[in-house]
Amino acid sequence: MLKEGEFRIPSGCAISGIIDKKGKRFSGEEIIKSIALMHERSNGLGGGFAAYGIYPQYKELYAFHIFYDNLSVKSQVEDFLTKHFEIESAGNIPTKSVPNIKDQPLIWRYFVSPKIYMSKEEVMDEDEFTSRRVIRINTEYKGAYVLSSGKNMGAFKGVGYPEDIGEFFMLDRYEAYMWTAHGRFPTNTPGWWGGAHPFTMLNWSVVHNGEISSYDANRRFVEMFGYKCTLQTDTEVITYLFDLLVRKHKMPLEKALKAVAAPFWDDIERESKEVQNELKSIRTVYASALINGPFSIVLGCAKGMIALNDRIKLRSLVAAEKGDRTYIASEESAIKIICDNPDKIWSPKGGEAVIALLEGGNNEPKF
Amino acid sequence: MNLNFNSPLFEVIRDEKKCVKCKLCVVQCSNKVHLYDEKKDIFKVDDMKCVNCHRCAVLCPTKALVIKKYPLEYRENAMWTDSTIKEIYKQSQTGGVLLSSMGNPNPFPVYWDKMLLNASQVTNPSIDPLREPMETKVMIGRKPEKLEFDSKGKLTTKMYPQVELSVPVMFAAMSYGAISKNAHEALARAADDLGICYNTGEGGLNKDFYKYGKNTVVQVASGRFGVHKEYLNAGVAIEIKIGQGAKPGIGGHLPGRKVGEDVSYTRMIPAGSDAISPALHHDIYSIEDLRQLIFSLKEVTRYEKPIFVKIAAVHNAAAIASGAVRAGSDAIVVDGFRGGTGAAPTRVRDNVGIPIELALASIDQRLREEGIRNQVSLLISGSVRNSADIVKAIALGADAVCIGTAALIALGCHMCRTCVAGKCNWGIATQDPELVKRLDPEVMYKRLVNLVSAWNHEIQELLGGMGINAVDSLRGNRLMLAGIDLNEKELKILGIKYAGE
Amino acid sequence: METIDALDVYYRKLNDSIDSAIKTDKNITLSGVFGQRYIGRGLSKGVKIKIQGTPGNDMAAYMDGAEIEVFGNAQDAVGNTMNAGRIVIHGRCGDTLGYSMRGGEIYVEGNVGYRVGIHMKEYKDMKPVIVAGGKAGDFLGEYMAGGAIILLGLDLAEGEEIIGRFCGTGIHGGKIYINGNPDKYNFGKEVEKVSLTDEDIAFLRNHVDLYAKFFKKDLSYLKLEAFAKYAAVNKNPYFNMYCSN
């Protein structure tokens, strides 16, 4: 059977996210409970988590989580890593045996920094250097897949229900200030672990519900800027869109959101001249970045969490706040199960983002 | 003796039982096919002159007239067909270069019909186009590579001028001269009503139509007829016509008999004199010269108008388009080998150029590979027949399409393909005041509005079915297309998969 | 009255338990409900269910006369294709509330989501009613073909809009009553504002009183005669859009 990337697999899903805006860390137990409640929205063919703040001791280093199909590709990739990066630490990611989780690949973790002379030679910053190497591993080394590559964050995913995947990776033993989770309902799947969500790139992670209809328009747009959509999944292209707009083009986040969930032309006409000009410009220049069709996404980055619905709200999304925490989920009950009495609970409007960023801190963390 | 070997193309049949002898056919036919013999009280018909324009048949109050293919046939021969033989007769008799009107009629593959569209089922919902917002507006013009914002998040990039089209459709360039003033007026008024643009073609802009400026694209072709500062600033964009799908590499020739007082005034050439457009712009011998012309136009219009470059779809269209973008063109208009014309040498029309579908696919892909597709708009023309063709064109990568033939058909053209004669009975491709009068712009512009509005509804229906609510998300979205009856090579060029794959 | 503890119970098992419970006692309470789907689906007249927690999607789908009271918020597609009965929600409610319902009544104390009352319809004496105390999201009463939606807009903050955009788009039957006067811009082109009749006011009085009773509110200050009423311009809104081929 062909795997993700060799053809396109539509899928539906459940998503959930929690952030403590003060940066206080908490275990993965709650996010597992939240996503598990929406069991019915997954079908056991993919589950995963992104966790931010889990590696404070290595927070200056890129944390690579890598799946290997066999030892031979592992040694090839390690040769590649050694050539391009200083490897501070390497080891397998601890897992525990869970009845429903089978056929796991080799799962390794590396804390690395780019070889400075190389990134200087290529005149690119470390992020760009690292992201290009990650894309190379994922496209050139068959049987190897980098599932996350950010700093002080990591993705954990695989084939199975998300609650089982969470248990498999023992996420209750990790502490993060932000967790996002995904339960997948693909229409078919070859059972490839790399195909599960979240999809990540550097510090970005995306979990997403819905199948977007603009996929190929978005894909062909980002591919003009050096990305290669190897997985052919919505999450992959959405991640690249944000990486392009916010990291490469340096658009303020709220403007990037106006590109991917653009206001209607009619609504734009009713704005003041200045706002109108700005929104018109965004829609005109980034027309191909509009994500169309039903979606709700939770975008994670070092700064925090952004949740967004398509502009006519064809997917459900509920947000809640309690104390320093912001919660997001496909269903209200998935929030209530871990937060029984929120200060505020609401359904965000279509196209209107819920932005929950870390507060304070002298040094603004990068996206 | 110079024998005319040719036989009529058509036979006019009158049903005497139905005919009420109103003689409308006699009055209506500019080709003098119908004659009435007062003395004998009978109608005579000169089949030789009939062009099958249907004017008489359509207007006949009792529908007593039928026009059929002339039954006289040559002996069946797959190689030496009727038209092949007749063309030899004509050329051997006159020594002339064959001229034809309208687009290439030969049975080449129509790739539009070999692509099928996708629709949503379950995994992503379709969107109800009648009740939910469904945006078909497009912005034509150059886009910066990216937008920049200051530290306060305020936009600092100054945008290039854009032409806003409420529907991804424009009326294709057709000059005053090739078509009548009334036809132009209908196009202009319809464009105004629809929020789109029409294109003056190369014949200048009649003073009466300056008021439709915000819906006008003015053309600059090699003959520079009627081109002056006021003209260049009259519309919302300027199109440099390098080539035309019906006659790539060939200039134009409006015969002096079509240059009456008003055409003369508009084109700024003496009445009765031929209007000859050179095959090339003599200030463009290379791509850097194109840049020089583009920027001279930008200078004279103070950088307020996007400059389009129209090229014919020829073999290396992708490279040419790329060059045009780099030369500063804000939009590329590519006209396919089936594009219409008032007159073109038959051999050129029927043998030069490539199908627009393939040209479009390869240009879009090439510009993407070069990373410049997003900086420019891409328009296509050349026999876009209906809304499905438009949707397919956009999915292949076009921003919008231009329609010429379809617009003329809406105005009453019956595709007799004898525009070159200038005796258009429908008042379209003629300068004869008596014939022009037959086209009432007041009535006819509404037909254009109806046509484009109906197509817009259909585009919305198709978009909704795909689960898309803005045409932006269709552009270049080739997953929405599947090929049928295409070989591997064609699929590869079109960048689409086979149906069911 | 039997109480069923729904905590951690899979929805199929929960719905089975409800089926068996109502054989002996038609009045039941569910506690600890978290997202279980289809509660009350197809249940008939006489059954009364009280729910503590957050019932899942498609609550009361195809419901045929039963009564459900939710002490909490409800999720999406409540009352989907409901035929008869009554739902009272002490909280807010998600999207597509009352999708295609053709009978019965739904009372929501607070706000309601997108596409509420979408394609609700009436047939003979079956006339569905939705009453919501707060505001509604976009596409309220989309494709509406019958019945009535009453939106009270209580306790809106300054500048908060009572409806979203595209209200009544595609409406070809039924009525929408709004306690406010939203901008024309927010409505679909198929809707028009019509004047209230005495019959409308009596209808509003009846349902507003019931709302007040269910949620124990004093709404006597509401000026029912100032409500705006919206209805379809035309029963066949797309007649002129087509030409036969």
C-alpha cells in the first residue's frame, strides 16, 4: 500500500490544546484525557501530541525526534547529522508496551546545533539551515522521518488511538507549558507512523480537523518558496504556510491569520480606508494562502497557541479560559472533562482566531 | 475564360407553403442571396452568395427558410476533402493568400473536454453556493513578492495597481474596425454593469466610450492606431499586443473600405486608407526591448496602470511568458490557437500555435518553478466556450479568462465565419451603417450581462461542489481536475492525474 | 426517578441503559455526562430526561415527543431532524441546533452557534420553534422552510451584535423574530423584514413566557411589539435563476 506522500488521504479528526500562559508546566495527563474523550472522532489509525517546554535543559538546541524503519537508515541519517550538526546528546525515546500499539519504528531523539561554519557558508540563519536539513532527511532517506525539530518542544505520534499513543510515550512523565493533541480519522492509511499528526516544522506544530479543499492551490503556492510537500497532508501544507508567512515573510501573526482565513470582500469594503487597504493587499498578494473548505486548526509555536476556524465555520471548535490557562477542543465536553468550571467558555467565530500566547518574559521567544 | 470551379457552400430552401412573401429576407440579406421577381411573383435565390449566417431564417416570421449544406459532393476521399479541393480552386483562380475569419475550426483535441472536475463528498463538505458566500472576485496586476509591515504591524508595502474583476472574465480584445461601434458599446456597457473589463483592441478608443474607462483595457499593438497620451490613460490597464492566437507572428490588415469617417477619427488615420499593423513592434526586437516599451507606457501613465502583455500560445510560450514577467509585465494574456479573428491567413490560423490548455499548464508550472507565478496575473483566451472551461482554466492556473467569440455569439453572431467580408448581417463585424444599426446596444448589452451572470452562477455552483468558497482557492488547484482520454505525456504537461487514479 | 451515572460510559451503552430504564420509569436523570452522542435519539412522548453535564453531538436526534432538560451546555446538532418534543438547555448551545427539525420546541438559555435552525420546516400542524436567550452565530435560519426562531438577545454587552452574518439566507418559509434591529447587511437577500401582527405578538408572548418560566427570569420588561420579524421574500426564491436546456 502506498503511504502518505505517495498519494493523498483525506481524513477527519479531533483536536485539543491546553496552554498555561504563565509558562507553568504540567504533565501530559490532562491532554490525554481530553483527546480520549473524543474517541469517536478518531478511528485508531493515528494519534499524536506536541509538547512545548519539555526540554528546558536543552532549550538552546534543536530537538530532533526521528522514526527509523531499520538500523541501516539510522546509521545513514546519523552520518548525515554528524556531518551537519553538533550532536549534544542522542538516545532512544522511552516508550512502554501498550496492547493496541504495534509495529512501532525505532524512535530516536537527538539534541543538536547546526555546524556554525556551514550555516555561515550558506548565508542562512540557523532555522533556515536546520529546516532545509530536516526536509532533506525526510525526502532523501527512505525509512527515516523527522517528526519534530524544534527547540524545547517535541512531537509524539503514531498509529493508534491518541490515548494509547500518549500512554505508549508515557506523556504523563513529561511536563510542558503547552500541549496539543490530535486523533485522526483517515479514510485509509498504510499504518505509517510518520503519517500521524501533529505535523511539525522547527517550532511550529499543527493539529487540524477537516479536509481542506484548497490543498493543491496552497501546496503549489508554498512550493514556490522552496518547500516540498512530501506527505501530501493538509497539516503539512498548513504548517508550511505559517512558516512562510510568519517566519520567512515576517508577517505579524494576526496579519498572517487574515491571509489564511481571509475576511470576505464584502466585509473588507465596510472597513475604514486604511484597514481596507491592508486587508485588500493581504488578500491580493496572498490569495493562494487562503485555506478553503472546512477546518479547525491549533497551531503551536514557542510563543503559544493559536486556534482558528475556517471563515464559514464548517468545523466545530470550542475555547475556554480558566486562570492562566486557555483550552481549545473540537467539542466542549473534551474541555469540561479536564476543566469543570471554566471562567469563560465560547465558540470562536469562523475566521476569528483564538490567540493564547505566553505572557511576560524579557526575551520574546521566537515563533 | 476564367472558369469558377467552385460550387455553393450552402443551399437555401424556401417552403412555399409557409412563405407569406413579406420579403423580409430580401431586405435583410446584405449578401443579396434572396431576390424577388415582381413580375413573376417569385423568389429567386443565389446560393453562391449565401454564407449561412441565419439572418433570413431567424427573422422569417413563418420560419419558411432553411439553409443546408450544399448537397453537391466530390467523390469521397479522406485525403482530398471538399475544402482542400475548393481552396485550390480559389487560389488557382485568384493567386491569393487564403483568408479566414474566426478561430481554427479543425478537429484538433479540445482539452477542456478531456478534463473532469472534482466535487466534495463527505470528507470535506460541499458549500451551498446559493445561500453561502461564494467569491469570484479576482485582482489582476503585479503582486510584490511579499508584504512588509513595520514594528507596529502596519503595512508598509505600497501595492502595484490592480484591476478588480467581479467575475474572472474579461471581454477579449476586438478592435473598433474589426467590429462595429454598436458592438463596442454593448461590450463596454456590459463590462460596466458586470464590474469587469472589455478591451479596445488595437483600433483606438471612440470618444463616446471614454466614460467606460474604469471598465476598459486599452490596447497598444504594432500599428499604434489611436494611441496617444489621453488614450493610454483612459482605461484601467494597458495591453501590449505581441501576438494573437489566430495568427501568431502575423500582423493585421483592416482594409480601407472599413475605414469610414469614425474609424478614421478613432484610429487617427485617413478615411479609406488601409490600417496595416506590422507583424511585430518595431521597437521590440528582443525581450529587453519589451521592457523598454512596458516602462515607456508605465512612465506615461505614472505607474498607475498595470501593463498586460498578450502573446499567442506558441511552442515556447512558457519561456516567453517568463521573459515577459521579468521584463515588467504585470499580467500575461495568452491566446490559444483556437482564438478568433476578424481575418487571418488560413494556413497560419489553422497550423500555427498550440492549444491554450497545454500552453496555460506549462506557463503556470514554469512560472512556479521560477518562483514568480505569484507576482503576475495570468489570463488566457482562445475559445473559452462556457463556465466549465473557465473553471478548468483557473484550476490549471489562470487568474481569469478573456472571451471573444462567446461574447460575439451572445450579441447574435451565428458563426458563419465571414467577418472578413464586412457584410455582417448581425451588425457585429461590419462598418456599414445600415447593418450596424441592426445591433441595438441597449438590448444587446443585457445579453452579455445575462451570459456572464449565468456563467458566474455556474462557476459558483461548481466551486461550491468542490467545497471552495473563493475562486482564489481554485487557482492552480489541479487536484480538482482529472484527465480522461489523455496519454501520459498530456497528463504530465497538464499536471493532472487520470480519472480514477 | 432513576439516576444513571454516565461518567466514562460509552454512548452506546448509555443509550441502551436509557432505553431499559424508561421501560419502568419514564422520568430519568443522567449525571456525569461528557460528550456522549445521540442522547434521547428517537425517544417518544412521555419520556423525560434530565441531564447533568455536557451532552454530546446529535442530542435528541429524530426525537419524537420526549422532553429533555440539560443542566449545562450542549454541543452541536442538538435536535437534528427532530419530530416532536421539547428540549430545555440551561446554558449555551453549539452549531446547527435544530437542523431540519420539523416539530417540537427547543429553549436555550444563552447563546447559540452557527447555522441554527438550518432548514427547519413545517408540515401541516407541525411547527417547530427555537427560542434562544442570547445571540446567534452566522447563518441563523439558513434555508429555513418553516417554523419559528425567536432570539431574545438578553444581556448583550455594549456593541455586541445579536446575530452574525447571512441570517436567513435561502429562507423560503417560516419566521425569525429578533429582539433588536440588526443591520440589513447581516441578512441574506432572500429575507425581508415584515410587520408584526397581533397573532405574532400572542405567539411571542406564549414562548417568551415559557422561556421565562423555564429559566426563572422576569422578562416582563421585554417589549414584544418592538421585536423585528423576518420572513421569506418568496417561497420560490430561485425561480428565475434557471433556463431549461
